[in-house]
Amino acid sequence: MFQLTLQAAVLGLTTILSVTVAVAAWQRRSNSPASTPFIQMMLAIAGYSLAAALEASAIELSDKIIWSKLEYVGSGSVITLFLVFAAQFTHSKRWLTPRTIALLWLLPLGNVGLVATNERHQLIWSDFLPGPSSNLVIYQHGPGFFWVMVCTYTYTLAGSLLLVKAALRSSILYRQQSKLALAGALVPLLGGSAYVLKLSPPGLNITPMSFLLTGLIFFASLFRFRLFDLVPVARDSLIERMSDGVLVLDVRNRIIDLNPAAHRLIGASASCIGRSIDQVFTQWHDFAKSLQEDVEAEIWLDSMPPLFVELRMTTLHDRRRRLTGRLLILRDITQRHQAETALRQANEHLQSQLLEIEALQSQLQEQAIRDGLTNLFNRRYFEETLPRELARAAREGYSVAVIFMDIDYFKRINDTFGHQAGDRVLQAFAALLRSQCRSSDIPCRYGGEEFVLALPDVTLKCAHDRAEQIRLAFQAVQVRFGETQIDATVSGGVGIFPDHGETSSDLLRAIDRALYAAKADGRNCVKQAGQPL
């Protein structure tokens, strides 16, 4: 019987990730001899973590012991395949003969036999104690367990030393790939050390769970640093102390290596290793298409500071005249183009200032025609716009209605609740007025508590109905100011061009009289211009 636990879930995720990395490595495998033991190692990790997951979820002690024994099969395979992978990856494979590999497997197989027969000698586990939780067992270890750990550390440290040696090489690609492989190996080593030294919680072996982080590291190595599908070429052609920058590309025009001068000239970092040259240097896109033969060109590098370089490309071949890569040499020729660069930067600076000035002008123009409190058009804008709108209406033969509205007893609101409350009422009415407008209408704050709305191509009746609609809507609005609720109403006057005035001043004068008539009639109503008082 099994019980799902958090430990089992983490180990199950580790199994899935390890299989995924193995599949990805198989799809990206190349002629590199290290790819095969790497794939086998990831599958061994998957088997190890799967057995550990089943042990963690098993309820019966007898089942836990069976799965624990199978864990030793997985862990022994992992350390052996890791040592083989490290030797192949670091080109230290001269001693990897079939006899040596067989001897490497001898110790792990012997350890598995020792675990399988533990019931007879109890050298691996001397006793089993209940753990702090119902599904944990504390394994009491005998001397055989520490022998197994000595073998584990010996294999792991031997492979790690090979990777440390590769990490100290001058090739950037080898340094990055070796460091990640070394990190992936050290994580479970630390986890195992914590378990042996009893630094982890009682009964909890974090060694198999630590392979989750190992899988993530190897996953990054496969997809970020192109483990196995990038082979450094022509490293001997890169002279570290040259003043000229040197880059090496593989046959697919991917950057494999670059010297310190190239770092300085183009401002690149190790993160560009493995990427296509036209991805790293977008300004070389057209040039990269012609990388089929030896060429010379002058290239502008948009770096900091900007540089102008002379580029020479040479194809590299092996002894059989097969293409193995390309060598790019960069020489700084910025000085002779310095005057042209300075002029270009000055022009760009002037253009930037011009755009900034235009943006400020646009902002100032907007502020000049808007009311700061309500964001409606202001009186100046309305007085400039209305005559033009009336002239257009006269030419095209349509009418223009205008509504004057005034908030009733606004001074009383200010005196009672304060000017901030009055501002809130003004903003509430402005929002309502804006919501009642068409795109062609012109809503404005005329001054104080007075508002005006111009309605092109609208009849007097429609304008009156619109004013009534606004009045009733505002009457229903309850303006909240802190703990206070303010009720307010508006009065309005409506007129139409050309019936009530052929000029803007005559029209506004007639509508203003209608507004005062509405106030005289008790307020909270709308009057039309020309109606008898």
C-alpha cells in the first residue's frame, strides 16, 4: 500500500525532469562520446528517484526495505555513469578501456549485493526505527553503509576533479559547460553529506530529492550552453593577448569562442556563446548571409561607446578540406570616423530636443483650452470655437443649439460644506455632462458654477429634452464628501442659432436671459430663450 507524501511528489517530479533531460539530450546528441553516458546517467537518476518515491510513499516496512534496496541499484549506476561521462567530456578517456569500465562497475555491483543480503549480516542496516511522522522510517546504519558512501564519494570526487580541470581551461565554452556539469554533481553530494552527518531531519534522505536541482542545472546546460551540440574549433587561432578582437564561429555561424579583445571591442559576454552571429549582432544580418567565403568589410558596432571596426573573415578547414568553422578578426578603426560620429550624435541630440519641444507645446496648448478642475473645455476655448461653429452652420444650413446651466445655490454649498466639497460637486456635474455628450458636442465650464454645452445640428426641442435629461440626472446624483452626502440641482437656459441670435454674443445673451428666468421661476428647471417671463 502507498500513501502520497510531499517527499514522494518531489521525487516523482525529479523522475519526470530526469527523463525529460535524457530525451532532450538524445535529441541533441552529436558525435560527442560524452552524450551516451550522460543520457544513461539521467535515466539512472530517473530510476533512482522513482525507487525513492515509492519508498517514501510505501506504508509497510517490508515494502520500504525492498524499494530502498532498489535505490542502491540506481545510485550505484549514477556514480559510475557520472565518472564515465566526466572522463569522456573532459577528453580524459585514454584509460576508459572495456576492462577499466568493467572494473568501475565492479564496486557498485558488489555494493548492491551487500544491500540485497542485508538480512543475513545487517552490515547496511542494523535496525529500523519509527520516524517523526507515520510514513517515515529511521534507518540505523552498519559499517557496510559507510563503505558504500566511501565508494560513492570516491567516484563522485574523481569525476568532479576532471570537471574542475576542464573548468580551468581557457576556452569560454568549456568553462561554462564544465562549471554547470560540476554544479550538477555537487548538489547531490551535498545532500548525501547532510544525510550522513545527520544534518537533515530524522528519517529524511534528501539525496534523491537534490537531483531535482541537478536536473534543472543540466536542463539549462542543454538549452542555454548547447551541451554536446557545440564543439569548440580553432581555439589555437585565438591569441589571448592580441589587440585585435577574434571570434570563432562553427559551421552554422554560431559564436563558439572569443578573445578578451573581442570582449572589449563589442561589449559581448559569455552569454553570447552558442548564439547565431546575426542574433547577437543584428546589424550584421545582411552581412551574415554572405558568410560563405573569405571577405573584408567595415562594420558599425552599436556598443557603448559606439565603435567602427574593420572585419576580416577567414574560413577554417580540417586536414580533409572540410569546413569546420570561421574566424572573424575585428580591428578598431573608430578614430578615423570620429568626426562623422560626433556630427551624427549632435544631429540626434538636436532632433531629440525638437521632439521634446513639440511635446511640450502640445501639452501647453492642451492646458490652455482645458479647465484644470473639471477637465472640460474652458471659456476661452468656447468663445473661440462657437463663432466658427456658427459660421459653418450658416454655410451648410443646419442649426446649433446651446445650453447654459448653473448649479443652484452653489454659494450655500461652499459656505456650508467648504470649497473642497463645492469642487467635488463641480466635478460630479462635469462628469455627468461629459457622459451625456456626443463626440460632436462641445461641453465647457464657462466660469464658477456655470456650464455651457453646444450641440451642432440639433433642434430646439431636442436641446430642451437633453437639458431636462441632464437636470433630472443631476438631481438624482448624490455627491459624497467624507461622511456627508450633498444633494444639488441645476437650472438651465436653452437657445438655438439662428432663431435666437445670428451672432455668438446675441445668442449667448438670449440664452443667459432664459437661464435667469429659470432661476426666477424657483430654480431646478429649464427655460427656452424667447419664452415670456
